[in-house]
Amino acid sequence: MADDDPYKKLEGVESLSLFKDLNAFDDKGKTPFYAVCARCGPDVIEAALKKGANPLLEMKNGKQPMYAAAKAGNAEGVRMLLAAGGNPDSVNPLGYTCLWLACELGNHEVVPALLEGGADANVLETRSGTTPLVVALSQGHVEAALAMIAFAGTDVEVTDAVGCSPLWVACSEGLTDVVDALIARNANVNTVNQHKRSSLQAAALQGHAAICAKLLAADADPSSVDENGESAAYAAALNGHLEVLQTISDNVLGNVWEPDEVTMDGETPLISAAWYGYAECCEFLLKNGASVDKPNFGGKTPLIAACWRGHPKVAQVLLGNRADVSKVDEHGRTALWAACRGGNPECAEVCLKSGGDPDQMDNRQGWAEAGAGVASCTPLFAACWQGHFAVVKKMLEMGADPALGDVENRSNSEVTEKDDIKAIILEYMDLKKMGSLPPPPKGKGAFAKVQQQGDRQKQISKDLRAKEAHKEAQVQAVAKLRAEVAQMEKKLVDKRKETEPMTAEAESLEGEEKAKKLEEVAARIKPDEDALKKCKDKLNEALSELENAQKACLDLMEDSGNSGGEI
């Protein structure tokens, strides 16, 4: 507007005399009265109403004077407009009601004024599908949210467009006072959003330990998992929230929470904490029962995960808890191989000192045969291939054979484009020719023992790793089938309960009618019974295979003892 715009002169009651008609539209489609509600105090609004200002007159942009007063945070002005017949639920073109706007802006004094004047506390904003309470929470306006919760007509269970309840949003945002108020209003602590994520998971994901404790005290289910199979404990481990893990442990450990729980992708809390480098979380999980070598579906153990991502502190924690440095993933890659490929010399050194085999190739021959250009190679070759000089230097210093490359007979020096790597490889090749290579490290690791046991023992070690990998795969298969059986048994129980009225009806009949009705009941249940039987048969087969795998491992270990060494 221009500097001489009369709206800028609106201050006291006397300024109303500047306008002949408070309801007349200007060239922008607004009235003087709308400007009064947007700029002036309640005394001016009251005087304007007495002069005939229309509280229901809609501006050209669809907004009513009530909207202007609510936006300005003028609670008394809102009450005057309501008393004069103003509409508390008028909606602007964007789908905002005055109450929704007040909550979004945090104008907490306006909120009770509108609610007392009959505003719909549970109306959904048309574009986002959120209620006034949810928008107040999402914007962090605690006082506005508390005012909404204190109003008896507010439905504290109404969810937004993605299924998030007010409690869910408050937990995610870390609004402790609001969580207390909602729990006091008996809000459901186990409601999940459309991704099946609970309020407890939302709080855990953001690291709000105190809120997690409040939810657990109110009987939140710590075993609840989202559509990815992730629990609150998993979310905490994934994001390094140690205090949340401790809170869950203090409340449910040994009762509901399983520290080796597996997500839909096969990940465990320990693998995820190791992958992201959260050493303290790893240590806590291990102390509370997590399996140090439990792999994901791809065979990746926590140690392999830590070394892939270059977290030597995590690797030390895991190895200090007896992690097996010789474990391999589905492509035969050890933690040492992963450290070399990832370019972390500290992780490589930790693995070597713990007995990692510096010359053990992965097993990706099939990929090379398929023409992918990726062949089985040693950890040293992987480091050369990726150009990690510091890793190459460390590997050579600690006994890696510079002459071993990949199964396509490519050398370490030809796979790299870096001159410093070429030079150090050639230097150590000369040392090899002179018989002056440094020996691999001696220690307590599997490879250090193999060195002392000869070729026979090395072959047994290789065979045992393969057998153990097969055994671990069977363990996972059995666990998966047991879960499926439990789910099917529950489904069958539910189906039988569902057909109880039909069975009762059949019992009241006689002769052919009774037989026909009972056949109908049986036909409804039979598919679930058959599916359960089939799954149980698969479980028994898997258990038998697991038993055979365990026996094969024991036989190899006994063979190892007979050949003069240990694995």
C-alpha cells in the first residue's frame, strides 16, 4: 500500500471516522473492518461492531474478519466477534479454520476463545488432513497444544493423513508436557501410523529417552514393529541412542525385548549399531545378550559391517567380545577384506592382530564368469583396486603376500592407477624374491593357529567355515519358520473363534442340515489347517537339516583335534 494508506492510521477508536463504510471493499478486495481486526485492539473492534461492521462479511480472498483477529493473536477481539455472531469455523481458500490457524501460529490465547465460542476442535485441514491439535504439535507450540488437550471436546485419537495420532507427533517432537497431558487423557499409547510405527518407536527414533520411559510405564508395547520389522530398540540402536536402549532394557529386558531381533531385511540392532559406528551401543547390546556373530540375510556379521564402514573402535569392541574374524558373508568376504575394500587401515590392523587371514580371497568367481568384471581377490588386491595406499602399506607391513592378486591372475600392481601403490607393491615383490617378507602376525586368531597347523589344518578351517555358514543359514531358516508357524496358529485360532457361531448353529440342527452346516464350518477352517501343517512339515525338515549341519560342524572340529590343532 502507499504511505498515505488510511489503514496504517488505524490506532484508536477515533481512527474509525476515517472510513464512511466499514464494510466497503477496497481495490484489493478487503474492507476497513478486516483491517481493524488485523491491526487493532478489542476496543476498536467493539466500536466498529457498534458502527455496523459485519463480522461475517467475506473478503474477496475468502477470509472473514475472524480470521484476521485469530491470526493477530487477538483473543478478546475474537470473543467480541463471536458475541456479534462471527463464525468460529469459517474456512479460508486454503482450507484453514481460524482454530487451525491459531494452533499453527501458536496463538495459544486465541485457542480457548475459539473453543469456548463453539469452534470445531477436530476439523481436518483440507490439504494436509491434520487437526488443529496435530498442527500445534508439529510446530512445537506446546501451550496451544495443551489448551486443545484441556478442552473436553478435543478427540485426542484423531490421526492425520498418514495415521499419526497427537501422541505420536508429541513423542516424535519430544514434547514431554504434552505427552503427560495426553496420557492423562487416556490417549492410546499403542496406536500406530500407516507405516505401523508406534509412538514408542517415534520417540526412540529421535532419542527421547524420558518419553520412552513414560510410554513404557503406561503399557506401551516394546515388541511392536513397523512395516519394516523394526522395533523401538532397533530404532534406538540404528541412531546411536544409548539412553533409549538403557531405558527399554530397564523396563522390559528378559521379558519382551529380544536383543537379537531381526528386521524384514535381516538386520539386527547390533549390526546396525556397528554399521553406523556406535561403539557404546554395541557394547551395551553385547552385555545384554546380543549375539556377537549373528549375521544378516546376506551373511554380514556386526564385525564385517563395522569394517565395511571403517569403525575401528566398534571392531575392537566386537573382537573383545570374541567376534570371529574368520566369518564371511554370502560372497566370502571377511571383515579384513571389507576393511581393505572400504579403505580403513585401523580396521585392517585390528583384524590382522586378531588373526585375520591377509590372503583369503572372497568367492565371487561366478560373477567373473558372468562377465561382470569382478573376480575373487585377496584383501590386498581389493585395497589396490580401490587406491587405498594406507591400507596397502599396512597389509604389506603385516604379512600380506604381494604376489597374490585375483583368480583372473591379475597382479596388485596392474590393477591400480596410483604410482605410490605400484611402487610399494614392487618393493615388496623384491623382498619376496629375497625371502625377506615380514611374517603374518602371530596371535590368538583363527589364521594364526592355521599357520602353525599346516596345510591339512588350513583345509579343515576352510571346510568348517563353510559348514558353519550353512548351519547359520539353517538357524535363520528355523527361526523364520517358527515365526510363520506361530502366526498361522494364531490365525487358525482366530478363524475357529470366527466360526463358533456357525458351529453353535449347527448343533441346534439335526440330520443332514447339521452335517451340511458342520461341513461348511470345516471347509472354512481347512485351508488354514492345511497351510499350518505344510509349514510345520517344512519346520521339521529345517530342524532335521540344522541337526545334520550341527553334527557336521562337530565332526570337523573333532577332525581338527585329531590332526593336531584347534579351530
